[in-house]
Amino acid sequence: MVCVHDVKLIAAPDSVFHERVFIFSLQENPSATLTMSLAQTNFCRKHGFDPQSPLCAHIILSGTVTKVNETEVDVAKQSLFIRHPEMKDWPSSHNWFFAKLNITNIWLLDYFGGPKIVTPEEYYNATFQ
């Protein structure tokens, strides 16, 4: 669960001198994709893997972003504010809200030969060893 704002701004370089700004609204199109890589940790560097190598595993989650319901909001706040306590004081006038990604597709790229498809059911029922 994450805290998001209704409108997101994404800057992409257009040239050396200009930037294009893309604006989209989660209310107009709630589709989203989140990708995470072991390159964000020390794992790949420790094992000598290039961050772009499939051996430096990536997971890609896609689905739709929805506001959390009343029963989920306290857990969402606690989870976020434990890691980012300064966010408690962010101005409410920015219309922040807590949301979650309802996952519909998962791809795991952890070796050569293309990604593995993991169902949301497999993902949520995984056990750690």
C-alpha cells in the first residue's frame, strides 16, 4: 500500500535543453506497472552481476490502483509512516490518499530465456523458506 496523489508528473528528456512533462490521472486510467530489481540492493554488486543482466532478478507487477478501504487505511498509514515518518506532516491540501495495486499480471525475470509468468494466486500464496 502506498500514499499517492491524484495527479502524477513524469519528466522525460526531450532534448538537451527541454523537458516534456507528462501528466496523467489515476481517476482517468488506474492502470499501473511497478518493477523492482535486485539491483536496488547490494545483491547484484556483491555477486558481480551487471544490473541489466537477467541474473540480477527483476519482478514486474501490473494491475489497477485503487484507494484502500476504511478497514485497510490504518495498516496503510502505519506501514508508510514507520518507514517515512516525515510524511505524517505533509500538507493535506495536496489531496494525498492511500492506495494499493490490485495485481493482475506478474512477470519474473531471473534467468536467461525470458520472464516467468506468476499468477497472482501463486504470488499471494507463496511461502518463504
